[in-house]
Amino acid sequence: MEVRILAALALGGVLLAAVLITVIAALLYSRRTGTYEYARPDFGRRAGFRARSLPESDIVRLERIFLLGGAVAQLEYNVEPQWKLILRVGRAGADLREEDFEQIFREQVTLYHRDTRVNISQNEGGAAMLRWTKNGFDYLLVLPDSEMGLRGGMMPLFVQGTEMVESKTA
């Protein structure tokens, strides 16, 4: 009888450990893949950074703010009259998940805005991705569809006007 009790307790312990490991793995996975919406671009509690400055213009309007996977900020903009821009930011080396945008770009160009190197992937007269690193953060600006000249007009506004900084509330 005692052997059966010990076997049942051992089996129960193993099952409990398996459940705990599964729960911990699920929590870690959800933290990596979870998407959180914010009212303002302060990701200090989950990611340890916040926006010090964002682009300002009469035609550019910040619409939605997210944190992806606990590490990458996504800011969605409307540009008059009808364009959408997506800005992703993470600490240098973070995975900004470019593959989410499924574009094949025909042209690669590197330009400098002041002292910041900007790598541009683009299609003539259409979609574009701009990448740059500034003050320990990587930036990715996606223009899914745009008009000729829109990316050139947005580059200085976003490269110069966007700055993330470490946050003390992390």
C-alpha cells in the first residue's frame, strides 16, 4: 500500500512540474509575441524606453501606438491626404520584424541625413523602408504605398524628429 502512495505522489509531482513548466513557457512566449496598445509612447514598464521626441507636422498625425513582443515599439501614422506610415523602434540589435511587411524591393540606396546613415529599400514610385540607428536605438520606417517624393519628404522629418531614450520606470 505504501508503495502505491509513494508512486502516486511521485507521479503527481512529475505532472505538477510538467504543468508549471508549460505555464512558464507560455508566459515567456506570450511576453515575446504579445502586443500591447498604449495611449502615449512611454514603454518604460515593459521595455525600458520611451519617446523623447516624435515628428511634428500639419500633415503627419500619430494614430496608434503599440509595443510588440515587449521590446519593439510600433507607431502608426496617417499622412495627408491618405497614406499610412509605420515606424518601429527597438534597442540596437532588436528584431524589428521587417518580414511582417513582405515586400521585395528593387533598389537599395544609402543616404545621410546630417550625421545619420539611412539605408533605403524602395520600389520606383511605390513602397519603401528606411532604416537607421541613432543613440542606441534602431529605427524602421515603412511606407507601404506612397507617392513619388513622399519618402524623401518624410526622411528628414522622421530621422531628425524621432528620438527614443532609456526610461527610468523599467
